[in-house]
Amino acid sequence: MSTPLIGVSKSILKIKELIKHVANTCLNVLITGETGVGKEVVAQSLYSESARSSKNFVKINCAALPETLLESELYGYEKGAFTGAHKKRPGKFLTADKGVLFLDEIGDMPLALQSKMLHVLQSGEFSPLGSDQEFKTDVWVIAATNHNLEESMAKKTFREDLFYRLNIIKIEIPPLRKRKEDIPPLIEYYFRLYKSEYPDNQGSRPDSDVLAKLCNYPWPGNVRQLQNCIKKQMILNSWEKIFEELPKEHPKIASHLLNENPQNGSSYYTNNDFSNARTRIISEFVDLSTSSDKLFEDISLKKIKKLASDKVEKEVIAFVLEKVGWNRSRASKILKISYKTLLYKMNEFEVHPPVK
């Protein structure tokens, strides 16, 4: 069973809506995003929503195979086509006929194979290695990459014509650090999943303090890293141990979250995407427009910790209540708090059902 696309952020909701519109068009789709954001999950969702869902979903990782092996995997080969080809073997294009071919890490496809790929995408025809016979294939090609293909084209490592053939529909998945509201539902999903897989282990869901830390961590490995942390927690049952083992710095993002100056001796601080992240976080809880004296009076770590914790609690409570149709008894059981405590927090955080 494929993993569903989990998330409540605007970006994920837009992707879900786009999937519904695109699923039955069979237009080539290019999915982009950092490693671990869920590109294959989006590809599987497109497949599941389409009329091709009864046929094969075939995946090939273009970065995992050397050039000669990748070519034979894609197009197949005849017996004797090369040393070791002891029998005829169909390729992925034939296996995926009438279904979906997912080309993962398309940005790593060798340049020599890109022209042949372009021909197949244009004509739907290909020849297995060692064969003069042409086969016709009807596949929906979905490609994914964590590379910037525009930069690759500028460097002449990716064909411009292939890019435009693949990039008919583009789905860009933001990194998890840009959609932190997706972290609580992702945690809940993976807890339920691994609870059934590891029924003898006693992993515990995060309390409000732990959840705040999880939401504030930048997750350089994105959803895949979060998934592995939940799996590890199910086995170790220690959030303290999890936080000890989480990387404290990452070449791509550590500096942007700390807003350090590259002149201070660090070599990490090169990208400006998150250069103001620290200020943005603090500004949620402190009025930075006031004078320095007043500003420092307002900055209390204990107070800010409470405000941040309350904010996360409010969002989680609202999320759970919405998912269970505002059934407070059920929500209190899911949140593992008493019914009375839930009512108190709903009143405190002004969490109310929508007016009908």
C-alpha cells in the first residue's frame, strides 16, 4: 500500500488539488524538491488518482545505475546483446505499458541517454538493446529530481529539449522546514503506522514541549528524516535520546536558522533563504519594533517558551478536533488528556467549532 500525501499546509493542499486536476491528463510531470520531501509519494498519488491505477507503477532510479545498465533496464535487451545477456529481458518501458513509469533522480541521467529518452517521449517508440525491432509503448512518464535542472542546462549536463518535454506540469514540494504545520499530522501518521508494525514496543507520542522542539527543528533530511526518528522512538522510547542524536548543524541550513555572519569564521553560511529565520521566529512572540530597553524587558526565555508551547498546543488541538468532526470525547482520547482538560484548553486558546 502506498503512503498517502500527509499535510495541512497551503503548499500541500495546493499539490493535492493539482494532483486531482492532472491525474487523468497523462501529461508529463516533473516533481522537484530536496531529498526526502516525498517526491515518490506525490508520484504514487498521481498514479492512484488516475485511470491507470489498475496497471503497473514502475520505478527506476536514474542515479543508482551505471549508464550501460540503466539503458538496458529502461529499454530491455535481446539474448546475446552484451556479455552476460543470457536471455531476453523486457525493459521498464514495456513493463509500464498502459501504466506509469516513474523516473526518479532524472537529473542524474547520463547525457548520452537523454537523447534516446527524448526520442521515446516524442514518438512512444524504442528498440531493446541488440534488437532491430521497434516497440510502441503507452506510458505516463513522471520524473523527479532534487537538482536545479535550469542550472544543469546552463552547464550543458541536461538537455534543454528533454527538460521542456518533461516539464509540462511541474510540482514543487517545499522542504519540511517551510511547512512546519505538517509536522504534527506526519508524526501522528507515522506513530500509527509503526505502532502496528512494532506492537511490542512502547514508543510514546510527544508532549507539548517535545512537539514544540520537533516543530522548531529544521529537518535537513525532510520527511524521511522525521519518519526515521519516529521509527527510532518506537524502539528506544526516549525523546531525549532522539534529540541527542539529531544533527545540530547542516551545511545547507544551519546558518540560515541561526542567522550567523559568514565573517565569524564559519564556512557554512552561504544561502540567504533563511537568513532572517531567527528574527521571524522571535517576532512571533516579541514586538521587535520597540526600543532596546523595552525589548529586553519583554524577552524572557520562560515566557517565550510558554508562548511557543501554547501556540503548538492550540494548532494540534484544533487539527485533531477538525479531523474528528469536533467530537470532543474522541479528541480527548486521541490527545491523551481528560475531557475536562480539553474543554479548558479550548476555552483558553479560543478554539471553537466553525459557525454553521
